[in-house]
Amino acid sequence: MSENAKAKSNGFMDWLQYKFTPAVQKFMTKPWIAGFSEGVIKCLPFILTGAVIFFYEAIASWIPGAPSLTFIRTYTFQLLSLLAAYNIASQTMAHLKHRNYMVVAGLTAICANILAVKGVTNENGFWEITFGDLGPSGVLQGMVLGIYVSIVFHLVSKIRFFKADSAVPTFVQDWVKNIIPIFLTILILGIVVINFNVDLLEIILNCFSPLQSVAQSFPGFVLHNFLMSLFYGLGVSGWTFSGLNNAIAIPAQEANLAALAAGAIPQYINVTEIRSGIGLINMGGIGATLVLNVMFLFSKSKRLKTLGKVCIGPGLFSINEPILFGAPMVCNPILLIPMLVNTIIGSSLVFAIFKLGLLNYPNVALPGVGTLPVIIGTVMLTGDLRGILWWFVCFAIYFAVYWPFFKVFERNVMAEEEPKKPAVEANA
């Protein structure tokens, strides 16, 4: 590479590392963005609980008399929209420094979400709601209502209802400060949903449909995965974008499962189960780093060989932060380039595999789960043994891409490991 080309490459990496990445990180720490993102992340324990039950049921199906634990998954994963509404409102209040509103705002968001489902009173006087709208199908509504409640509470918090020397007891002041935003939240939403008979979920889904259309297209799918790898390679955690990722993936996977249940062919590719769960694109983690990890195991460099041994365990479960920061791969152009190239190739190949019917679509919804064991997760989520073949095909392709860059990186590391020879004194 010429000196001019090297200078341009270094200049671009400096811009990514010192300009672009700090700007993104600063944006993601803004209260509204951080509150939304952390609210979604706090739903993950409930999602993972549902995943544990799924694995139990897969094993229990072979054990006569094993008790069914489906109800646990029903009341964790299938209430996801309520959990999202509570967590987003609560965490946004925390980031806006309204900690006294965290619990009340979260509970109000749950009430608002149930109201928006638009229940009806049956002939026996019981109020009925569609249970499915409280689960993954209505998660977008839960997210939007979490933000809506946060806006109302934030605006009300700016109003000073009592003077500093007011004779009104503190506990009464607290009641008033809570009652007013609760009242306004439910009043405004009630007028929209009940009086004007607005189907909020339908409107939200229609608003998100252009985003879904782009995200589910071939360019959108590849670009989405590319950006996740790029940010990850710059040290910005993929969890930062959980809100956006789940807004795209959860409704899409629900639609896929409904299609499978009806005997139809699923239409959506951009779901977490395909991007991460089956381990074809994110093999060993974002950027297909398991391949590089295997190379490290057989490296001539003592440091890389040791790092490979330390990181292989987590890597087999798609946890690649140790190798990402240990190599390091972060902001390292030698390893970042193949990481991005593999993401583009892997995304393109996987898109073609599913569209051509060469692998079954995932038949379970496990959003947020990208840590299933390699190969095992591929077969478990798809129920298709062809997944094993495609896993090894992807591994071979990723290996071919990483290999020349790995050898350059290995040579540089070994040069650093060589003991420096003492200077030879000139003869007098």
C-alpha cells in the first residue's frame, strides 16, 4: 500500500474513532434515547425466562408425565407490551432526573396500554380484552405509550403547584403532583381511544410499515447488519440499539409464526432469530468472530494463542466482547475490515438461503436470544438439519475472508513479542 493510501486509511479510521464514534455515543446518552433503550433492555430477563421454558418443553416432550410450564412463558413473554410500557416510562423518568415519578409513571403506562387495547363488556358484565395485543404483537404500542406517558409526566413536572413555604403538608403535595399527570394521561388517551374510537395499534403499525418494508428488503437487511457490525467494531455495544431492533424484529417474527401456523410461507427475514439466534450471520457474535477465535487457537503468537483459549468458551455461546476488546478488534482496521466484509457476505447468503427455501424459518419466537450454542442453536430454532450444512458453509467463507488479515495481524503481534536485542557497542 502506498504512503498516500496509508495516510487516507489512517485519516478515515481517526475520523471514525475520534469524531464519529464519540458523536454517536453522546447521542445515545441523551435522556430520551437512553431511557427508551434501557427500558427495552430491562425486558430481556422476561424474554429469556420464556426462552428457558422453551428449552424445558423441548426436553419435557421426551419425558412421559413431565409437567407443562407453558403458563410461565405466557405470563412473561406474552405480556411483553405491558413490560415495555412500564420499563420505558420508568427509565425515561430516571434519565430525566424525575426519580420520584419512576414507579408512578411506569404503572400509569401499564394502565394506558390496557386502555389502548380497547376492551369490551360482554353480556355477563365482564370486561374482555384481546390477550394477544398485550404480547409481542402489541409491543410497538407499549413502546409508544411508554414515551407518551413520559412526555406528560415530564411536562407536568415543570409546573410549580406549591410555593416553597406552602403550608400544605408534603404528603398532600406529593399526591397532587402524581394525581395530575395520571389524570391527564388517562383523560387524553381515553378521549382518543374511546370517544373517537381510534385503533392506536393499527395506526402505530401503519406508521412503522415503511420502516418494516425497508428493513425486510434485501438492501435493508444487509445494511441493518452492516451498521450493527460497524458500530460494534467501533466499540458501541449492540444493546444500545435494542429498542430499534426489537421494534423491527418482534412484530415480524410474530407474523412469521402466524404464517407457519396457517401453513403459509413466512415473509420476514429481519428478525432476531435469523440475525443472531441461528448463528449463521453473527457466528460467535456480531462480525462472525468465532472464526477468528479459532485462528487464534492455532496462532504462532503466544499472546493470541492464550487469548484464543480464554475467549473460545464465551465465543461458542456468541459472547464475543472478550475477543473484541482483547485482540483488540475495536477500531483496528486490520480486523475491522474483514469483520464488515463477512457481515455483508453472510447477510446476503442468509437472505438467499431463506428466500430460496433452503432452510426452514425459525419456528419459535426468542427475541434477544443470541447466545445459543453454535450449530445446536441453528438446528433448535429452525428444526432443520440442513442448518448444520449451512453453518459449515458460512464458517468456510468467513475463514477465507479473515485468513489474510489474520496473518498480517499475527505478524504484527509477533513482531511486538520479539525480545529487543541489546545494542552492540562499537569497537574502540
